[in-house]
Amino acid sequence: MKLSQNIQWTSALLLTLIAGLFGYSQNTSNSIETSYEAYNETAQEVVYVHLNKSTYLKGEDIGFKAYVFDKKDKKPSRATTNLYISIENEDQEPVIQKLLRVMDGVTSTAIEIDSSFSSGTYYFKAYTNWMRNFDENNIFAEAIEIIDPELNEFIEEELVDARIDAQFLPEGGHLVDGVASKVGVVIKDPKGFGVPNATGSVFNSKDELVTSFKVNPLGIGNFLLIPSIEERYTIKVESFNDTYTYPLDTPVESIGVGLSVTSNKDKVIATVATNNRTMEFLKGKPYTLAIHNGDKMQTIDFSFDDKQSISKSFDTNELPGGVTIFTIFNEQGRPVSERIFFNYKNLNMAKAINLATEREKDSTKISLSYSSIEPSEYNQLSVSVLPAETETYNRHQTIISAAYLKPYLNGYVEQAGYYFTDIDGRKKADLDDLLITQGWSSFNWRDIFKSEDMYLYPFEQGINVTANINAKKSDRPTYLLHNVGEQEPRLFDVGTNQKAFTAENIFPIGSNKVYFSEVTDLGNRPSSLYFQVSPTRIPEYELELPVLNPKPLYNIKEELKDNAVSFENIENTQQLEAVYITGKIDRNRTRTQRLNTFRYGRVKVIDDNATVAFNTLGEYLRYYGFYVDESNGGFSVNSGYFYGLRGNTSANVSTVGGGGNLNAGTGDTGGGSEEDTPTLTRVNTNPKVTIFFDDFPMVDTSFLHQYPLIYIDYIEINRRGFGEGVRGSSGVIKVYSKNTSSIVRLKDNSVQELKLPLSFAANKEFYVPKYQNIRDDFYRKYGVVDWKPNVAFNNNEVNFKIKKQKVPLKLFVEGILNDGTFISEILEVEAN
């Protein structure tokens, strides 16, 4: 609802006092609190996305990390798993959409700006399905700019008309005859950005100067006015070497109530005032002042008896940090006026106490130190590294403004980080002026006073598959859902009269296929099930509020023309550049996922790390908890033993066949001292695990005695022997040698394949473009140095490396700590 509509609505309510206009009951302060607390019992989440910048060149990657936190306590949300990402054009038509898995409140990946994009403005949205139930501004939505050099060889500086748009918005929503009121001022240019430092004067109907004002660097200010119903006011604004004249079009009400909030050192004073004419209507009638912040509410009952002005003082140290909302309710329990106030006390923010750099050959190690960080707790940090002169990081939100400010407002805020950087009295006053111009908060009182909760969009955790059973049998078989990614296989025992079963919380990552089988005594066979899947698509989230674009770039014509990075073969360049170790890790992960397809067990690809840590197959299997007997030149595996100290190899654990004799049941390994030998605990005396080599069952396994691990490609560990019938009762291990194995496996004829309409996107490594010259203007203004989405704490310090630079840098640091403390700062690094 727009502010002008709010003004008319509140005035009408106050003047008419008609009960039941919107179906509200005769609420007392207690019933207001009860409705409010009931509404806020339901958890709400807020999403913030740290984008590595705001203006991109086609061919680059959009690197980002999403933070999901609880709206009330500001801590990471542990419940959320499904986060939707939608990048849309200016008509809000999707260009790229993804479903990402959130773990411990965070997720990160990269999106390539490919041929789907052209030059223009796009909206980057991030939200959960549950968020769609609420009117509050919890979704993340930010505009980004994309430049296609093939279409825009020259980027002309846009010339716009030298005109302004000025708005004048009274505190509390309306002006009352004879009641002193602040009037907020917002002056914007044709692009919607604040006009800095404009001045203005207010004149009455006789053209006499009443008061004057000056706006801040973001085009926001205020002036004090004692309005008269007999006057018509005119405001003249000086800007762009011109004078603009506007009427004060907010009507002055003869009957009404004014609400003002002021702060003085450690006190906040809320004042409700009226005039003589209004006293005749309101004298003795009960009113309620509610003080709330989206979590707790305090109410104060009052009435206009002898005084036209009533004030209440609050200690800022006792108010919660962040937004506090003051709302006046009339005797019918209807909200008639509202004022948003921001309390800078008790904010949980942390800043680096030290920044150090260290040269290491062709790289630079950067260290950031923080005080009072508990490294064993959950802490998350992301860092965008750009040249210090960059013109591509013009973002309007930070993680702090996203947590403490944005969810409580009806509109978007230009350069919200300004209010949380180098905080002083001026910044506090500027934010207070902004909040006056925001009008009503994002809370919808109609929703709060609903008698029943109506949540149309369910909370989602993973993907759920309901399998309907078609077979008409007196006794139902057992069904097997094969492993999905890193998730273990699941068995479903179906009762005689049961017609369906549901596999919940499935997380298929990078693949849209899952597999089911019927389990029989003779082995597995394809199931014959009819499936229903939820969710099936990326839900739409249409923005009703305007989103500010990144502030336009200036003077970029020559840089794009004369100092461009080579874009003709940027896709090929990206492919060639993907030779980092991280890329290799990603390839191994992808290969593991492909090998897991149609497997009953878990596949372990033998990589360089494994062959360095373990010499033989026996050592490797011991690490995964098997008892391996290689005595007397033999080789047998039994799953009935596990190490008390997991992860030890034969290098520091004496085992049978490795120099000692196992005394069953005693824990004595027979080798080494008791102090340096971990205990082996006998669990049971199950038969030996069945061993396959290149898909052939081995009767004589002595061939694998001290078998070098370097000759093995991958191993499938099927601890429960799914799919192998009786011979798999004690588990199955399948070993594949490098000579015969293949990453492409033939389709298993014992499974039913289900293609999911929606699956989780696999993580994509961020690509840093390769530049022709890292010293020129183009690189300094539009280049990308690095993007570090997951920087870990080591004690109270974080360390990361970047390629050695010849230009000064800026670090755009965002993060959240386990206790709900936020980090958001811009740090500068000198060239080395």
C-alpha cells in the first residue's frame, strides 16, 4: 500500500470511528498483544545474497553466497534446505532458475553469464517457498547490470533531463491543524537516485518564508512545521542550478492525532498530540500505543483527558537493537498511525581489528583478525576481491541492512550500507529521516488480526516422492530407493493394505534421476510404481515494489573501446582456465556421482590423496571400519570389527597380517605397546564380506593380498548387501581395476527409473577471467581479482590467498557468526 493511501485510510478511521470496517473486533491492549504474539509464533526467514559485484560483462561468472537466517534472533536458519534462485529480465521473465541446497543456513555457487543474457538490467531473486506466505519484505531481490561488449562496443554516458522528483511525507502519516510535525523530504533524480545536498524553502500562502531545509548526500532530509488548516504551503527546491516549485499536497486535518518519535542520548520519546477540536471527540476514549519489533510487543493504554499531548520515554539500552515500531490503535483496536524508529544500541556487528598481507611467490596471503570469535562454532564469511577503483560494486544492500532494516520496510533503500558504516550522530539522524519517509512498516495488520493462520505455501525440505503401488497382491514386497548422491539407500516395508509410501527429504544434486527396485529373495527387480513428486517447479515470486538498479556507470566509453579483455573466445578461454585443483576436485565429485548411478552401495573413487595415505587395498578398507585379515598370504574382510580410533592406517595400527596376532575379544593386537595401539572392538562374528573384482565374485581372494591401491580405480562398498540376495547378507565390496573399469555403466535391468521434474543444482566453481593487461584502466574499473565464498576461521583469524596484484584492492567482506553477529565491511589492500 502506498503512503498516500495510508494517509487517507488512517484519517478516515480516526474521523469516522466506524466499528468493524475491516472486520476487527473490539480489541483491548491485551487482545492486540495476543493476536500479535500468535502471528509471530510462526517462524519467518530472511535471505541475503552476497553477490561478488553488481555490474557484469557477458562471459563472466556471477559468484554468490546466500545466507538464510531467522528473522527474530538473526541467527542462521538450520531448518531451511530449499532455496530458489531466479534471474529475470526487466519484465520479470525468468532467464535462469536454480534450486540450491542450503546447509546450516548457507549455500554458494556461480552462474555463467552465457548466451541467454544480453545487455540490460536483470533481477536476481532468492527465496524459499515458505516466504511466499508473508507480506513482509523477506525475499532477496536486487538488480544487476550486464554488458555485452559485442552489442555495446561503446557505452555512451546517458544524458538525462535536469529535473527532480520531490516528495514531502509527514511523520506518522498525516498533518493535524496546530500540531507540530516533522515532514520528511525525499528528492530524487529521473533514475530514482537521491539528489545530494539540495536545499529547499517552505512558504505560506502569503509567500512568507516559514522554514528551510537541506537534504543529505542521499537526497533525504526533513523540516519542522506547525501546519494550519487555513494555509496552503509551497516548497521551492534549489538543485541542478535551477528552482523547482511543489505544493505541499498532504491535506491538513482539522481533527486528528499526530505521532512523533525523537531520541536524546539514551532515551527515545514517543509523543502523541492533538488539538482542541479533536479533544471534543476523543476525550476519555481509550487508545493504545504498541511498541514492537516483529518479535515482542509492549502496549501502553492512554486517553486524552486534560492534556493535548502525551509523551512516553524509553531507555534505548532496554529496547532491542534494530527497528522498533510505534503504532497507535484507537478504541476499536484499529491501527491509525505508525512510526518506525531505529535503535543503534545492541546491534551485533563485528569488524576486523587487523589486516595483514604476506607475499608468497606469485600469490598474496591476506589475513583478517577479529576479536571474540569462537572458531569451533559455526561461522561463515565470503569475500569479493576487486580492484580499488572498481565501478562494478554498486550494491544497495549489505547483510546487516538485510537483517536489521529491510524486512521491516515497505520500500527499498538506496545504499543501505551507508547507515551502518562509520556510525555517528549524523548517520543516525539520516536514518531517522529515511524512516519518516518510509511511512508504515511492512507489517500487515489485517494478517495479524486474522483468526486463523492460512499458509498456502508449505515449508520445503528436499524433494518428496510418493510412490503409489499398482500391484494387486495380498502381501506387498519391500521397496528399495537406491542411494541418491551422498544419501544412503532406503528400504520401505509396505503393509498388505498400504497403497503408497513416501520417500521424504531426497537431495538429488546435479542429477534428476532416482531409482527404485522391488527386493525379493532372488534379488532385485524393477518396481512398478506410479509417482507423485513435490516440488515440481520453481515457484514464481513477482515483485510488487520497485527495485533500485545499480547506480549508473559513468565515463566507461573509452575503457570498453580501447582496453577490452578478449571476448571473442571467452567460452573457450573459460574452459582452458579451469585447470585449478578445485576444478579437479569438482571433476572427481562429478565422476563419483555418475558412478553411483544404479549402485546399491557407495562408490569411493581412488584419487591421489587416497594413494598417498594408503599403500594397499587392505589399509584402505581398514580406514572405513572393516577388519581385514591378510595373515599367511591370504585376504579376507569381515564387517564385524571397527577401530576405536577411526582413520588409522597400518602405518600406526597393528593388525592381523601387519605384524601382530589378533586375540579375539581381548582387544590385544599383539604388536606395539598398549599406549600407542588403539583398541579393536569385536562387535560380532558375522561371515565374511563377499568380494567382487571387476564384477566377478571371487572364491579365492588371496589375489588381493597386499594389493597396491594405485592399481584400483574405484570401490563400491555395499554394507547391507542390497541387490545381492543371500550372498550379500554380510555385505559386498566390489573392486574395479584401472584396466577394465569405465565411468559409463550400462543401465541396470533391476531398477525403475524416475526422472524428477526438479532437482538441486550442482555446485559450480567460480571462474576468474583472464585479462590481457592487469594494469590498465579497464582492469582497474571492471576487472575481477577473485571471489572467496567460503572463508574459514582459524582461531580468531581468516586467511586466504589471491594471485599477486599490481594494483590496490578492495575487499568486500560479508558474513554471519554463530551467535547472530554480522560482518559487513569494505577493506583496502595496497598493491604489492
